[in-house]
Amino acid sequence: MKIIFPLLTSAFFFLFHFSLAADEPRPENSKVRPQLNAMQGKPAPKLGLKGWINSKPLSLEDLKGKIVVLDFWATWCGPCIRAVPHTNEMMEKYADEDVVFIGVCAKSGSEKMAATVKEHGIKYPVAVDAGANAAYRANSFPDYYLIDRAGVLRWADIANADVEKAIGILLKEKKKKKK
């Protein structure tokens, strides 16, 4: 009995912990993962962006009360361009739920941003990096970061396939608070 109780307790804790973790969006592997993890749960860094297309300049202060999805991308990045139709779909799907998508275009190749927006039909706000990549430690493309309604960076560089899962979690939080 002395051995069974600790084993059952450990097994329960293990299963409970990992069932909760399974609900969270998966982080991408990154050389800077420890720094990204340390940023999560803290106020999001300032958006250093310029040359806005599809929107007037936006700031996180302007967006308080909304969920913000930052899509770090580049004009020369094939996976980024292939993700545009799905990002457009998500933007339209969640527009009425105060979810804002912002494409943060890498400086390298940014001279082609306007042409890329037009050619590939990007509908969400995009702007050129003017310090955002460094502040958020974005080091690959595409990278997705989610900021909650209070302006807190909830997830940094999550798996591309888990963006909607993360949005869903943040949307549920609002519904819980309303009850």
C-alpha cells in the first residue's frame, strides 16, 4: 500500500498535467525558445512597424481589448506566401470577435511588400519591421505570436497549425468572464 499510493498519485499528476498541456498551442522549436518562454505572460513589446498597408498605423495601445495575432513573414518566404489564403480566411472568420491579424514583413525583401500584398491578395494589415522582429525575437518565417485582450503576450512562435487553437482559447476566456 505504501508503494501503490505514491505511484497512483504520480500517475494522476502526470496524466492531469499533460492533458492540460495538450490543450495549449504547441511552441515551435527555436534557438531562442528559453527567451521566448520568458516573454510569455508579460506585457507584449511595442510594435515597431512602418509603411502600413491595408490599415492606418496600429499600436498595441489602440488594440487593447482585442486579440492580436502577429504573423512574422517575408516576401521571399514560400511557406509565408502559401499561408496567406488561410490567414485571410481566419481574419474574416474572427473579425466580428475582435481578433486582429497583423503581418510583420521582414526588412529583407520589404521593397516588394506592396507588390506581394497585391499579387497574393493579402487582406489583413501589414507593415515593415522597424524593430518588432528584434523585440519579439522572431527568427524564422512564418512565426505566429498571440497577444491577449489585456496586451499580454500569451504565446510566442507557436506551431502554424495551432493558431486557431490559440485564438479559440483566448475567445473562451472572454466568454467565461461574461458569465
